[in-house]
Amino acid sequence: MKIIVPMAGMGKRMRPHTLTIPKPLIPVAGKPIVQHLVEDITKVCHEKVDEIAFVIGNFGKEVEQELIRIAESQGAKGSIYYQDEPLGTAHAILCAAPALTGKVVIAFADTLFKTEMIADTANSDGIIWVSQIEDPRMFGVVKLDGDGVITDFVEKPSTFVSDLAIIGIYYLRDGENLRSELQYLIDNNIREKGEYQLTNALENMKQKGKKLRAATVNEWLDCGNKDATVYTNGRVLQIKPGAAVNKTAASNIVNSTIIEPCFIGEDVVIENSVVGPLVSVGKGTRIKSSVITNSIVQTNSAISESCITNSMIGNHAAVEGTMREFSMGDYTTEK
């Protein structure tokens, strides 16, 4: 089985954090978003994942090496493909055309999920994971028959047709067939809302007799903006309990309280402070005389005499003597 991860988007809703790092590499609960994603998929697959293909923009060699490392940590080959123009989901997937062979899982890298296992695929040609939501207007949605087979795909409906939103994770039993349908859209310039849409390719497959089913997830976690990412960080800390404090950080916690669940990275110094719950602190950060709850603080930052909640603070940032929410990028100072 192969996993294809389209992640070439610019992440504009996550600025200023995405000015220096692609959104899928922003850490939640101590790991990049995309690492959580591929770990979760490989954990629930019925068979070995042989290759993880990342579709990226011009992110640089350091990012590419990190993605290869993430794939290899799951026992898979890592491959890098490029999407030079933002022409839609179908175009992004087709950029990894050599990986579209055999059984394929496609997972867009701004979403995490919680489920027990990949659904039984014996009686279907594909599975599309969905979640019931209150306002489906900004999502692709599906309509189902009584057996859970998809009868219609609708992209960002302006009027209500279904509340089952496609969360961005798909399984296809025949990658070559999907590749053919994606290429057909490109060759015939078939666009919807100005872009080549994966849902149009899936609709063509359905019209030709392919049986596509919907499966629900236990939880769908979005990382599309600051508030959603902070919430996801907290939920991942709750869902995936582990060591709250790295061993190398434990000796540097002085006269302070850590309220779990938290992630505290290597070489973090915490003095006269309360940290947690639902806080992730990256390596090398120093926290003094502060209270931090429900937040993400990245690496090598300094926080002193502050009260911070529902915040994202980047790398090499400095906060002193403040009491409010933050969305601070790298190398930023607030006093």
C-alpha cells in the first residue's frame, strides 16, 4: 500500500507561522502535523505501507529531508513530488502519478483523525472518510444510499444537500484507475470553481460502476488556523498520552508545576511557573515567572512574567510582561 500526502499549499490562514515553515511541519504535541498523520494511517492499515509520497512546493532541501525521515520512521520509502501551481486537489494528487499504483491512501496534510481501523474494503472499490458537521458549505460532501454507498459528490454546496463532510482521507483499491480519471480531468480542462477537483474524478469512477463507500471517523481534528491548531494540540495530548516531560528537561524545572497533559521538549528551562494543561513546549525554550495554558510554544523561545492562553508562539520568539492571546511568528518580540 502507498500513501500520498498533498501538502503544497501556502497555509495563508496560518500566517505568520507558515512564513518560515510549511503548515504540515508545524508541531502539535511535540511532532509535526504530517508525522502524526502518517503514523495514524500506518497504525490502522491492514497491510504494510511501502511508500509515502509527499507532494510539496519549493520548500527546500531541509524540509524534504525531514519528510523522508518521517516516511522512513514508518518503515516506508519516502518520495518527493512537486506541485508548482495551486490548480486543485486532483492536480495535486496527479503530481505524484508514479505513486498511483495498486492500493493507495490519499491524506491531505491539514487534518488529523481518530479511528479504530481502516474500514473493510473487501466489498468496495474505495472508501472516503467523512464527518457529520453543522455547516458543510466550505467542504465537499457526500450523499449515501441505505447501504452506505456514495450516490453523489457535491463540492462546497451553497444550499444544503448533506452534512457528511469529506475530511480529506481516501482509500482507493486501484491507483491506476484513479490516475486515469485524474488525467482525464486535466486533458479535458474539466474544472469546478476554477480548479481540478478530486471529487469530479471520484464521480466519474462512480458513474462507471465503481462502488465507493463512506466511513466515519471517531474524531476529526483540523489544523487550518491558529485556534483550530491549538485545540488539536490539546486533543492530541489527551488522545495520545505519553511522557509529559522529556528526561533532559526534568532537571531544569525549578519551583514550578506542570499540569498534564503536556509535552515538554529537550533542554527546556521552567522556573517559578505553572505550565499546563494542554501545552506543548519545544526544545530549548525558557519560561520564567509565567502561567501558560492551552498553547503551543515552539523551540528556543523565551517567556517571562506573562500569562498566556490559547496561543501559538513561534521559534526564537520573546514574550515579557504581557497577559493576552498570541499568534506570534518566529523571531518576534512582545513586551
